[in-house]
Amino acid sequence: MLTVRVERAEDVAVVKCAGRIVRGQEWPLKTAVLGEERARMVVLDLSDVETLDAGGLTLLVSLHRWTESRHAHLKLVNPRPFVYEMLTRTHLDCVFDISSLHHALAVLGNCECNALPAHAAA
């Protein structure tokens, strides 16, 4: 089962995922991200995601394309070792921006403090 919780701060949406991102159970994540039409950045917190299969990888790629089409940015943070291994074995670590949540928040904090334009923060 996959549960999703969304927190917003201005034009950043943090989507906290817990459970399994697997075929047939992806709709809560898809619905949550597609609901963030105004977000400049969508941060997927994967720290509580236990597993990810081909269906989950397909969804992540689809969400990446959707955010890019809206001139937004999708960032994956805190993947567990198994999830990170799935991303690297499929070479999707070259597609996604993957980091720790602490690093992502620090970057966002610096961007807000320095008043960088939206395109410079990405």
C-alpha cells in the first residue's frame, strides 16, 4: 500500500511517500503530484518507500516529464538503499535530481535568502 501526504510552502510542494510504489498502487502518488499544477518544484520524499518496481519507475519518469512540461522541477530525496539501487541500475539516477532532504531544503533556503530567480534555483 502507498500513502502520500503533501505539504506546501509557496511554490514548493513536498510529497511524502510511504509504502510501495508498485504497479497497480501508483495512483495516490500520481494524483498528488498532478494536483500540484502551480508548484515550481515538487520534492518527492522517498525516505519511507520500501520498494519500487517497473510500474513505479514508469510513474516516476512520467511525473518527471509532466513537471518538465510545466517548466517545473521534480526532485527525489532520501531514497532508501533498495530504491536508490533500482534508480542506478536502470540509469535513472542520470535523469532525476536525487539528494538528501536536508540538502534539498538547504538549497531552497539559500535560493530564497539570495532571492535568485526561479530558473536559477533549478
